[in-house]
Amino acid sequence: MKKFVKYFYPKQETGYFNKLKTDFYIIQVFLLIPGFMFFLAQDLISPNENFAFSFYPKIIICLYLFVSLFIVKYKGIKIAGNIFSVIIILITIGPINILSEDTPIMYKYVYGFYSVFAAFAYGVLFANRTILLINAGLIFVTTTHIYLFSITRLSENTIFLKGGYFNHTLVLISVTVILFFIHKFTELAINKANSETENQKQQNKDLLIAQEKVKTSGAELIKQNEELDKKVEKRTKELQLQNQEYVALNEEYKTTNEELAYAIEKVEISKAQLQLITNNFVDGMIYQVAMLDENKRKFTYISNSVYDLYGCSPNEAKENPDLIYGKVHKDDIPILIKKEKDALKKMSVFKAEIRVINTDGSIRWSYLISQPKVIKGIVCWDGIEIDITERKKMELELKESAKELRASNKTKDKFFSIIAHDLKSPFNSILGFAELLSENFDNFDKDEQKKFIDIMNVSIQNTYKLLDNLLLWSRAQQGNIKFMPENLNLYLLCTGTIQFLAQSAESKSINIINKIHENTHIDADKDMLSTIMRNLISNAIKFTPKEGTVEIGVETRRGVSLHEIYVKDSGVGISKKILPKLFDIGEHTSTKGTESEKGTGLGLILCKEFIEKHGGKIWVESDIGKGSKFIFTLPVDL
């Protein structure tokens, strides 16, 4: 029964309809269902003629009471109440009105009481106005009918009705009051039981939670203690290790401090030595210059030796960098700038040799070594400048010596070439013709004999000229020719040379024109000037075809104290390719003449040397097919 009541009795909740729902369950479970079950049992024990009118309605009501519990639980209290009120109306009106006089009065009271209770309980409970008005009418009709019926038919011996109207009313009121108090006491008991049960459950739940918390807290506390022990142990080891590291580090610091103190002492000594070296730097200086922008620089350090190089003190150079940079030769400034830019791109060392103008106007050579570095965003150059003037002089002397040596080697090679080839060839020709005449003299007529003799004569003259030039050149190379200038009549000297070469010119029908004035005088060495003119006129005849012309002249320009003497021909001319090499001993420029005349090229070289002895120059103007013009200058007065 307890489980049955607990199942159908809902938990007490707030709200009006939840309260009515609880009341509905209490009334049906504790009052209506047991009451109707009792009446059903009574009908079954003592049935009468009105059994059908009393038993079957009771059966229907009991069945609905059970069904309504589920309807209320799962569908809603209003649906159950309204349906039940209609059933009560239908069931109550019929049996009460048709009950016979023999029907026990108790049955009629029960029907009447239930009608009143049903109308009151369900009408008020659901506040359905239609049902409420119908039930109110039924209350009035039913109670009036029962009351009147009971007064007229009730036996005087019935204990419950002896009091008449008052007793009837008292019974109704008493039943209502009893039902009310039963309802309230039952509600209080159930609420209390539920409350105690809920409280007990909550307490048990809280206790379980507390126990779990205690267990968890204990386990956590144990775990935390274990972790704390591990952390303490770990931290202790770490502290011990740190302490060992601190001890070792302290020892390192002591050692480092000692080494640092020693290093500082060495640095101070090195600094003093470096300062001593820089201040006594011979023929050079050490510097550091900050590059403020592309065109502005400032010395941050410069050694005392700057005074020996630039004639200013270090402070003066720091205040005015132009005292240093302003003395760089203008032709070397672009070189210096380019090298600095290239070194700055790669942050590498640059080296340069520049010329510096001394305060007395003389020029010296300096060798620069400098490397860039960045200090606080500013490019600084650490560098050394060394005076290499003496080294440059030695290099120049070595170059000159090498040049002279190369020239000497060329001269030697040329000398041996002439001896081996140019001098040997004419002798071979002479010897050949001499042998031919000696062996076959009687076999040749006079004309043939004369022809061979003329050929031999030409070869002998050429050989003589070559030997003469070779001897003169050899003496000139050895410095054995004395330079003895004197006042000469240039016209007479050239006339004598023309007469000496007349046979060669006549053999080619070449006309030699002397345009030099008869009274032209010049200061010169007679032998040297004769050699010069003989070689130039001989070359002109050699490269001029038959019936050509060779012209000799002199020009004296106003305002210029030089004579320009020229030898001009109408020959084959000289190619542009050979012109620059004509006066170079190391170059082979000799070519055959118009009649296959051979030459060595030695004559022009000898001319150049003799002309330079006089302080003059020689050059040539020539075009292929238009002839050549050799010009040389000699001073008016020596």
C-alpha cells in the first residue's frame, strides 16, 4: 500500500494546480476508492431488488477512480476532473430519483453525500463554470430530495436521524469537516515523511559527498605530500648542483679576473709600444678617418709622423682634413675614390699608390693600405700611409735599365743580323762575279766584262756604305763618337752628298733637286750631318722609280729657332703599318727598292741617333703611291 500511495502521490511542488493535483490524489486514494469498495462488498453480501441501480454505478465509479489516477498522472488533472464530474451527474441523478421506498436510507445518504462531495470537490477544484453551475444545481436538487424523502419516510428508530433537520445538517457538516482534517493530517504526514525522506536523502548524499571529498582530499593530500617530497628532493639536488656550479663559476671568475688583469697589463704595454712605434714611424704615418658623408671626412686619430709627411700637427689635421686630402694629385683623386668605393662594397682592404704634392711643390709617392669598418653606424677607415718616393725612383731606374737592356739586346741582335746576312750577301755577289770573270774572262766580250764589273762596283759601294754605317753606329753605341758642332754651309754639304750618290741616281734617271739656298748656314757636327743626309738621299733614290725626282730643302719658321730640313721623293711611299716602326731598332722594316735594292734599316736608326745628339727630332710623312717626305729639325744655334 505504501508503494502504491508513493507511486500515485506526486511530490509536493509550488503552484496552485500542483497543490490541487495532490489533493485529488489524497481524496481518491484514501477516501473514495476504499468507500466505494466497501459499498460494493455490501451489495454483494446483501443484494436487493435495486441491485442493478446501486451496484453497477458503483462499479463504474470505482473503475473510473482507478483510471483517473493514471489520467491525472500522465494526461492532466483538468481532463480527468471534467470527465468524472459528468459521470457523477449522470450516475447520481438516476439512482436517487428512482430508488424505491424500500431502499435503505443509508444508500440514499451515501448517494446524496457523494453528489454533494463530487460537485464541491471537482467543481471548485477545476473552476470550470459550466460544470460548477451544473453541480451546484445538483447539490440543491439532490439534498432537497434526500432531505424531504428522509423526513417523510425515515424511521423514528434510526439513530442518525433522530435529531431531524439539525442532525442531517450536522452529519453533512461533520463529514465535510472530518474529510477536511483527514486530508490535512494525511497531507502533513506525507509532506513530513517526504520532507524527512528528502532531508535524509540529502543528508546521506551530503555525507557521501563529504566522505568522497575526505577520501579524495586524503588521497590528494598524500599525493601532494609525495609530490612535495619529490619537489623538495629535486630542488635540493638542483640547489646543490647550482651551489657546485657557483663555486666552479666563482673559481672561473677568479681565474678570469687574474687573466684579465694580466691581459690589461699586456694591453697597456702594447698600447705604449704601439704609441711609441706610431710616433716614431719613419717615412709613414698611421691614421683613422671617419667618413661622415661622401665628401666629408674627419680624422679621429693620426700619428705624430704626419708632420714629416704633410708639415702639419695631428691636431691641425684633425681640425682641417684638407691639409691632407687637398695635397693629393688631381689625377690620382678618381683612382683613390674608386678604390674606396670598391672596398666599401665588400668591406675589404684596398691598396693604392698615389702622388702627393709637397709644400715646396715637388711630388712624392705614397702607398696607402686602408680597411673600412662600421662604428656606431659611421664608416671608419683604419690605414697606413708610407712614403715610397725612393722606391719609385728605384723602380723607374730599373725600368730605364731594363729598357736600355732591351734596347742593347735589340742592338746586339741587329748587329749580328747585319753581320750574318746583310754584310755577307754583297760579298757573296762580289765573290761570285769575280770567280766568274777569273775563270771565263776570255770567253766574255768587253761589254759583258764591263757589265759584270759594274755590278761588282755597285755591290762594293753598297758594302762600303753598310760598313761605314755599321762602324759609325757601333761607335755611337759605345759612345766613342765625339760630338763636335761647327758652323757649316748646308748647301755645299748637300751638294757634295748629291755628287757622291750621282751614279746611283743616274742609273735610274732620277733627278735630284737641291732647293737649299747657297748662303744657308747651320751649326752641326759635319760627319754626323753628312751621314744623315747621305742615308736619307740614298733611301729616296732607292724607293723612287726611274725618271722620278728627289727634292732637298730647308724651312726656317719665324719665331721658332729650328731649321726644318727635308728630303722628299716621288717614290712608292710607306704603308701606315710600317711608319711607327721605322726608327725602332728591334723591328724589321727593311724592304727592297724599286730595282730590288736591298737595305738593312740601320741608316734611319743612325739618322735618328745623330739628330737627337743635336737636340732635334725626325719624322716622316708618306702615302702609298705618292712618295715620302722625311723631315728633321736642328737648332739654329748650338
